[in-house]
Amino acid sequence: MEIGIIGLGLIGGSLAIDLRQKGHRVLGVSRRAETCQQAIERGIVDHASTDLALMATAEVVFLCTPLGAIEATLNHLVPHLSPATVLTDVGSVKATVVELIAPRWHNFVGGHPMAGKAESGLDVAQAELFVDRAYVLTPINTTPPTAIETVADLAQSLGCRVYHCRPEEHDRAVAWISHLPVMISASLINACLQEPNHTVSTLAQKFASSGFRDTSRVGGGNPELGVMMARYNQAALLQSLYSYRQQLDQFIQEIEQANWPALEQQLILSQQGRPNFSGT
Ligand code: NAP
């Protein structure tokens, strides 16, 4: 199959590596000529260009730019696509993206591979990033079943577990398990940085070990991506942040009141609930 990837960064580059390895012919478009050059030199794509006209022969196109670049990219892309081309995206937010693309391209299915890293760009693209990860597809009533099947088959071939849900359901679910954790983790780092005593602050930084590494990882990632999550998933993220604030207030109250049995009860619930989340 001839597959187009637009946006040769972490996700686009990693998809290109695996798809090419599976025997597909991969055409890449990125913003900077240096990135296109690097993608060719590393054998990540068969051809690369900064010109979206390269997508004219692609049977499936993955839009892998940052969320903020999707609209402008779509405007320039549509005139180059052949009517049968299946278009999909990898954006971390789905409702706004689907509302934007579906009326412009009938053969479109929204997608989100649930894999990532703290770093961004083609330098950190890697093989098998998506193995054993969820790949969520968010078709709507008008999405052609053949488009869904095509993208689902490709995702499955990368070793992903494929799920289908409505775009809004996706956004509420990822607010809980992806976007809220970024804000909590970033708040944790920023709160620690506010320690006023220099000695204590230095000691904390030296003592930090696996627990802090795990809980601070997603908060120390790409700021641009965090802002995009908040901007494009504002309502769902706010709902989970309000709920989280209530939980935090409850912990504060129990600790202030030295209500250890109540605190223990809360922690028992957390311990019992954690295994419900796959990947933990
Ligand atoms: P990234 O590493 O920053 O890659 C995006 C790439 O897109 C950049 O390297 C840039 O390449 C290129 N680009 C920027 N503007 C462009 C434009 N107007 N036209 C063509 N290419 C352009 O970002 P990413 O982490 O791969 O994220 C890409 C998408 O994946 C986002 O929609 C994000 O929501 C989604 N996603 C991210 C993660 C994650 O954890 N990172 C996980 C799942 C989904 P140049 O070098 O050419 O400038």
C-alpha cells in the first residue's frame, strides 16, 4: 500500500518506520526541508518533501502535525488528494478534529495511537512505539466502513489494540488518563520548585528517585503538547481537574483533622482501583 505521513515528528516518524518495515511504500511530508532530508537518510520514508502534492498517489494519509497545524494543513492538502484516499489523524483530541475534517473529507476516520514520549521531533522517532498500545478510532455516523476497516487493519498490523468510540467519549476518557495526569504532574514539579528553603530544595532534588521520576515524567514533557491538550479539550479537562481538586481537598481535610482511618480508607480504594486501568 502507498501510505502518506504528514508531520515527520515523534508520532509520524515512528508510524513511518513501522509501516515501511511492514512493506508499505511510505511518502512523508514535513514542514522543514532538513526533516525531510533526515527522514530519507535514516530510511524512515521512501520519499519526502515539504510539498503536499506528494500525497497525490497515497491510498491512506496519516495527519501527524501538531493539533494547531491541522486546519491549515487540511486546506492545502485536500486539492491534492484522490477521492478514494482514506484520511486519518493521530491527534490527542478528537471531537474538534473530527468536526473540522469530516465535513471536508468523507473518507476520514479520526484516530489516536495511545503511545508517546516526553521528547518530540523526528530524532526521537522509534520502531515499535505502538506495540501493545491502545489505538482509538472515533468514527461518526457518516464514516465509510471501508475507511474504518483500512485504518483499523493498519493499526492492528503495528501490534496495537484497536478500540472504537465516539469522539466526545474519547475526549472525556483521555482527559482522565492522559490530560489530567499532565496537569497534576506539572503541578507537582512546580510546587516542589516553590520550596523557599534553599538547603531543603537542593536536598529534595538530590534525593529524588524512582517515585518522583514516575510521578513527574508526564509533567516534564513537551509544553506545546500540554497547551494543545488544554486548548482543544478544555471542557473535559476542566471537569476532571475540578473533580481532582475535590479529591485533594478531601485528603487535606483528613490530614488536617488527623483522621487516619478515613485517609486509609481512601488509600485502600486507590490501591484496589489502580489495576482496573490497563497498562498499570
Ligand atoms: P512532534 O514530535 O513535534 O512532531 C510534529 C512534527 O510535525 C514536527 O516534527 C514538525 O516537523 C511537523 N510539522 C509541524 N508543523 C507542520 C506543518 N504545518 N506541516 C507539516 N509538518 C509540520 O509532535 P508529536 O508528538 O509527534 O505529535 C504529533 C501529533 O500526534 C499531535 O497531533 C499530537 O496530539 C499527537 N500525539 C502525540 C503523542 C505524544 O505523546 N507525543 C501521542 C499520541 C498522539 P518539522 O521538523 O518539519 O518542523
